[in-house]
Amino acid sequence: MGANSPSTTPYAQKVIESIKPLFEMLPPEYWQAFERYSEYILKNRVSLHYATEELPIFVALIIIQVERDFANAEQINELYRQVEELRRENIKSKRSHRE
């Protein structure tokens, strides 16, 4: 069954619709998180569809957490790269001042 199979997309949309009321009760700034979570669920709709033995919302939460972990790891790695670059520049700057 492909990612755009008629049976996977409606199933993912049903899961999204089930979490929507929660986000509607939260402050407006949480709506962006709902939109991002909806994207994660749709992106992984085939996995969600094949995990029908589990509670769909539970599977959706796992998908959301994994996607967030990947995004956070990328951001942290980028920060480490920037810090390392600043350290190297600082070392070069100190050496040039001594000479």
C-alpha cells in the first residue's frame, strides 16, 4: 500500500481530527504545534496505518516525538558546529595578536 493510498490518508486525517479539539482548547500559540504535528502524522501515515493493532493516537504520539527528536538533534548539532567554529576563530585571533 503506497503513501498516497486512499486508505492511509483518511486514517491519518481521522487521527488528526481526534487531537484537534485538544488544541482548540489551548492558547492560540499552540496552534502552530498542532499544524506541525499534523504534518508529522501525514508524513508517516503508512506507518500509522500499519500500526492498527495499537491505539492510533499512541502511535501518532510516538511519530510526533521521533520527528521532534530528529529536529532537535539537527538544531543541537548545528549549534555545536557554530560553537566549534567560534572557538577556532578565537584561537586564530589570539595567535595573530601574539605575533
